[in-house]
Amino acid sequence: MTDTHPLDLGKILPLVRKPGQYVGGELNAAHSQPDDHHLNFCLVFPDLYEIGMSHQGLQILYHILNGDARFIAHRAYVPDVDMEQEMRRQGVPLFSLEAKIPVMAYDVLGITLPYELCYTNILTVLDRAGMPTRASDRDQSHPLVLGGGACALNPEPVADFFDAIVLGDGEEIILELAQLLLAAKQQAVPRQAVLKQLAEIPGIYVPAFFAPHYADGRLRAVEPLVAEYPVVRRRVLPTLSAAPYLHHPLVPVVKPVHDRLGVEIARGCTRGCRFCQAGMTYRPVRERTLEEILELANQGIGNSGFEELALLSLSTGDFSCLGELMGLLMDRFADDFVSVSMPSMRVGTLTPEIMEQIKRVRKTGFTIAPEAGTDRLRQVINKGITEEDLLTTCHDAFSLGWKLIKLYFMIGLPTETEEDIEAIIGLAKKARAQVRQGKGRPVQINLGVSTFIPKPHTPFQWEEQISLEESRTRINRLKQLLPRQGFKIKWHDPEQSFLEGVFSRGDRRLSHLLEKAWEDGARLDSWSEQFNLERWQRAADACGLELESYLRRREIDEVLPWDHLHSGVDRAFLQGEQVKALARIYTPDCRNHGCQGCGLCDFKTVRPVVHQRPHTPVSPKKSGSWTREQPPRQGHSYRVHYSRLGDSRFFGHLEVLQLIFRTLQRAGLPMLYSSGFNPTPKVSFSQALPVGVESLAETFDMELSRPLASMEETVQLLNRQFPETIRVAHITLAPRKAMMSSLTRYLISLRTPPPDLAERIDDFWQRETFVIERIRKNRRQELDLRTLVTTLRIGQEGIELELLGHQGQPGTNPREILEKVLKACEREALLARILKTEVREMISPS
């Protein structure tokens, strides 16, 4: 292993957006350091932290590996555009969050393949790691690059960048794979020999052992180069275990897109929607028991402090014991103000009883997916619901107090007509008409629309994707037809859908397209503000590729780029489903109607796992000292005095607020909550600390339902829950007077102080006024800094600064003083180390 020390990130993080996403330190993260005695993984999600931290699969592998003493697993995410630019400028390589060392120092880079529009980010990862992008150009000095995830069953556009790719459920294979690689490391096995050993493990695809052949611009064959290795079959986890490794979930500080505890209640779906890749490639259905789910929820919430629990599954509404589960979860968590949410629900599975349970804490999102506007087209795609089912669900939701329902549709489905397009709007109107508009806020219907993309390993894998122009035309038609009042429509960018379609059924020739577009600046293509189709079209021209050809219809006997990768579902079954689609013949769910012959199950180790409703009641259990009481008329208020040092200076104000809320929740303090739609703990905070500034003098006030037994013990309790960079010094009774003004002291250290610093300070003191101009909300504002600065001098440890602040009046901050008074450039002001040392408050009766 490369001998390396943690990187100095202080020279770069103050200069970038959301620096907190690069510092790690999340609750329940690993603390071990890579060494030569372990097999060291760096698990990489090829998108920004706020997306990757919501990904359940990476967390599962992370906890499994770190739960085995032989292995160490850390994480890395793709840097945002501004961070990547600074890393290049200052020669900083991609690093792990836990150890702050270059990812090149690890033995294995495990890169998730979650969706097609992240593919250029893989090149950013490899480039910033300092590695050749193509596996064929790497040697023994480079980490092994492994892939896996939702796109692993057609990874051909990125296959040349990987040494090996895992097909299927990671839990089923990760320790077997890691044991092999650890032995290879200890025995110094050559890289090529390691690949041969990996290929012997079922479910591992080594792209170098297959060679595609092209003629006349088409893929004609994928030749196995190892005779006994012609096809790679997906690994299937027979059952979902109790998963004790998920009892201590990672808790982010920087808010991710899904900021909640996710509990996977089932994996796989057998509804058989013919457009749905996940429904085919995650078969069979495997449900957890009620007891296992309750244990995961109880431990996960108790060890995280999340305010929301999300039940994860491809079809949550189909869970066999959902009614019982919702009742148990709400009985357990409602008094703790923890809400339970579900992803997009299948029409017909949301009963009024389940809706009643959902709204006990707060009405979380309500989303259903008709997919198509007419019953005819829903028969084609095997959706298995009718318009009547949808309208009944909307009626029930509105009757129980919901004011907003989201409906998701696709355009461009096989056999779609103009009538089907117009029916989308008609169905939305009928849905909204399921409630009588009386007093109060009127109901809202939000439509989400995306372009259908044919996916590998589905009955529609041979179908055509509509053109970019046709996507725009159909979306514009929907916008024209949609009434303005009571409806909103959002759509997925047709240009992004076009490129996703190209990569979805692409072959290895697209690796050259990826490299060319990346060299031209393609980054973070799933983010609309970064996406640029013209860049991809230029790259395609340079590579001699016609992107539109990848959207064409495929012949049934045509060689497909993924034919050597087997999902477990037979090709003959998919062909039969395509025929049944055109005939509008329904294929029932094998969960309830017997085996439909997809070919996956052997009914020995692989079979559906569906549980019966319990005969005896299951009781929810509480962990720790979690109890909620009826709130008293008047609470007990305390002030917590704490410091924020080191990496915690990179957390934003709202991020610190969330961190404190969750810390108090985990600590089990008897918090009082606000009333209303979204209950929150009664906590008030001191003035926001600018990002990048450290402090010895932060406070927050909390209101409790009963007095603390011991302030000293509570200090220790909170410090066990806070990150090491945030320390509680002491707790006092909160003052019952309002602060009117304050005097705040700072100590500032410049990286490169100007030689005439003393003269600049003298010039400030010699002026009677020092007026600056600001623009706030498009309004010009003047501020006299001379009236706000009470101390500005050079001390033994740096620049000493005192600022006067008045409640309700404009104030200033240390960076503004550095830039306006001391004439430091913006970059120098951002890089300055600033420490808030003391706050003296002047208060008046409230």
C-alpha cells in the first residue's frame, strides 16, 4: 500500500460550494485507517455527495465490509465542478472521506453503476485518482476497479474502464470476492491472474474476457475469449436477512436528496410491468418479516435521530403485511414525531386504513404512477390497474385530508397514440374532480412526465425510442392541454432522455464517445444545469457515431450488447411478453397466481419469499429511554454552550441545526415540540456562523418537558452524540430576557499577511467614517463599518477583531472586514483562519 498522510484540505475547502460534503465525519462512519494487513476498499458513488448518501446499496456494502475485521471500507463521491477545478489547480487528488488520503492508496475502487447519465463521472473519478481510464492500461501499482449496481446488466458503454463488474445482489457476493482479493494481495498474485480467479466466481463479469465484433456499423457478435466462460449469470440473494449491519446507519450532516432512514421491506417485484427493468432484474420477490423490519426501524431511528422513516421496495403497496406493519410502526414512532413515508405507490394498494396511519404524524408525499392515460395502453404495458382504481384512490386520499397528489406518466410507450396523450390530461382532471371544492386550500394535481426509454432485459428491449423532436412535441401538447388552475406539470428533459436512451442499449463503441465528451467538458450530466447535448453531438461526430441509431427498433434475432449477461429471466419469456403486449394480454403476478415461467426460480434456493399475515399480534419495541409525554403548559429552558472547531467549520447553518436536532433526539432528552403540520423540537439558535469560521462561543436554547436531573451528566451525554469537532462546554438556565446587542471577538490568521497590514489598520482608525455599499434584494444599502468595529489590531496570535451587533439592524462579519478594510482579495479572505472566541450579550427585559 502507498504510504501517505492525510491531505491538507484547508487550502481548498474554503473556496468551494458546500464544503461540508467533502469532510466526512458522519455519525456511524468507519474510523479505521487503511494499512498493508487489510484489504482496503474505497467505495465510490459517481455523483455528488447529496445523491450518493441516499443510495442504500453502497451503505449496505460499506457496513458489511467494515463489520469484518479483515477488511476496511471508506467512501468517496464525485467532486462538484468548482471543487474539481480547484483540485486540478492545486494538484489535489481524489480522496476518501474517512481517511482524507488519495483513493490511489486503496487496494480496490468499488464504483457504483446507478444510472446511465453518471458515466462521465466515472472518468472524473479515475482521472482525479491519477489512474488510466482504461483497464487495459493499468498495472500492478493501480487499485483494482470493480463495478456493480442497477446498470451492471448492460455496462458495455463503460466496460472498458472496469477490471470486473458484479452482476446482482452485492450482499450475496461481496465477502466471497473480498476474501479472494485479500488472499491475492497477501500472495502478490499478478493482476491478470487475479482477473482469471474473479471470473471463476459466479456473478462476476470480466469485460477483458469478451470481445465485441462489428460490421457495417452494427454489433454482430460478442466473442467469449475463455471457452468455459461464455455467459455471466446474475447472483441472487435467496432471502433478505435481519441485517444487523444496518442498525447503525450513516447520518449525513450535509442534506442529501433523501434525508431519512430507509428500511428495505422487500426486494423484487413480480407485477410484470413490461417497461420496468428493475421489475425483471431484481426478481424474485423477497419480503422481510414484520419482526425484522421493526428491529431495523427501531435500531436505525434510535441510532440516527432521523425524523422520517421510508419503507423501501419496488412495490411497497404489495407488501403482504403492509396494514399491520404501518399500524405497528406508527404505534412505535408517532409519539416521537417520526413520520413513515412510502415511495410511489401502486394504485389499489393504498387503502384508507393505510392512509389513516400515514397521516398520524405528518402527511408525507402522496405519489401514484398510472404511467399511461388510457386503460388500453395500461393493458399493453401490463400495469394491471384501471381508471376506476385510480379515481377511487384519489377520492380516498382527498377524503382523508390530502391536498396534493402527484401522478407520474410516460410518453412514447409502444403503440401510444394522440388519444393516449390527451387522455393523460383527461385523467388528471377526473382525479382532481374526486373532491368537492369547499372552504380551505383547494386540491392540487401535479403531473410528472418522462420519455419512455427501452431498457435491456425487459420485454420492450427491442422497441423503438421516440425521437428527441417527438418527445418535445408530445410534452408541449400536454402543456397546452393542461388547465392553469389546480394543476402543475414537470417533465424530464427530453435531451437527457435522448442520451440516456443511447447509453441504455449501447455497446462498447460508446466508451470513445464518453472519453471525447468528457475531454470537452461533460460533467454531471444528470444535472440539468450541467447537461449540454451539443457537446455530445460534437463528440459523436468526432467518433463517427450516429447517436440516433441507438434509439432504433431491434430485430428479435439481432445480437444485443448484453446477450452474454444473463439476468436470470429467460429471453423466451421476454419475447412472449412482447407478443402479449401487442395483444393486450395480461400476465398476472406470480406472487398470488402461481409461476408464470420467467425462468429465474429453481424453487430450491431461489424462490419467492412472501410472508403470511401474523396470527398473533406483534408488539413494537422501543430502544433506550425514548418516551414522549403530554407537553406541560410551560417548559424548562436551558442554554447549551458549545464549540465548533476543525472540519465542523465547513458545515452550513441549516446543516448544524439539523445535526443538533438529531443529536437531541438520539440523546433521548424530553424535548417539547411545536404544534401544527410539521412538528419540530423547540430549539432556538444563536446567530448563524459563516461557513469556514470556527467558534468557541456558540449556544442554543432548548425547551424540555421536565427539568434536567444533572447538567454535568447531560453535557457528557451530548458529547457522546456530537461529532468530535463539536464539544459542549457547559449548560445553564436560558436567560428570560431578549438580547438587544452583542460584542463578538474574533482571532484571524491570514495565510499570507500583506507587508503593510499595520498601515492598513492605522488608516481605518484615522477615519471618522468608513462607509461601504451593499446590494441586498436588489436594493442599495450603505453601512458605516467604523461604528461597528470596536477593536482591530495585530496581536501575538493574529489579528484581533471585535464587532458590535444590534438586534434587527445590519451588521458585518470578519470576512467583510478583511476585504473592505484590510483590502484582502476574496480568495485570501476565504482562506483566512477565523476563530470566534467570545460573545458578550447586552440584554433587556423581554
